[in-house]
Amino acid sequence: MSGESQHAPRRAPRLVAGVFVAAFGATVLTVIYTGLLVEAPRTRISAGLPTVAMTAGERRDVNLVFTAKTGIADATLLIELPAGVELVGHAGERSVRWRTRLAPGNNIVPLSLVAPVPGTAQVIARLSHGDSEKVFRIHVNVNPGEGR
């Protein structure tokens, strides 16, 4: 009997230690698994979006390039401008639309932008012909000018 009484007190601490280690391991695995499943909040601007950096109050020329497989005689280009970004020659207009002709291959459409105040925004270009429309987005990052 004296042998059994010596072993009984040892089993309880081992059992408690084993349960503690198992619980700790389960907690660590849960934290790791949860970290893999939970995504960080997504920003409004996609990482793959073309970005233009400019300085507040200064003119920035941006070339849009549209590729056409064949010539298009009557395409419509609509530029949608956010508040704080203007197309030179169209002050205060939030959208500018015109008809254009696209040649086969790359077609370059230059835009002159100006933004009076710092901020971030998106310029949207919609190219349409008949029932077909393609939408292009450009992220604009306007930095403060010197002395501001």
C-alpha cells in the first residue's frame, strides 16, 4: 500500500500539466488558424490600379492608351472626374465626353489634369462603341505643393 500512495499524488500534477499543455496548444493553433482566415480590411484602391502622382496646383499630363484590334470610326470617350481633379480647359466639369476615331493598334489620348488641393481620388475613363463599353480607372494621388 505504501507504493500506491506514493504514486497517486504524482499522477494528479501530471494530469493537470498534460491538460494545461493540450489547452495551450489548442489555443495557439486556434490563434494561428484564425489569423489565416481573417482578412485585413481592403482599401478602396486596388493594388493593381494605375497610379498617377501629382502636386497640388500643378498641371500633370497623363496619356491614356487604348488598344483596338481593328479601326473604330465612331467611339465615345467619357472621362469622369472626382471633386478636386479637373481637366485643363474644362474647369468645374465633373465629366467630359467626346467622339473619337481609334486606329488599329495603340491609340494615345493625352489628358492634362490639375488638382488644387491634396488628396486621393479616381479618374474613370469609359470607352464605348455601339453596345460595348470598357471602363478604365486611374488612381490619382495629389501631394501638397511646396510652401503649403
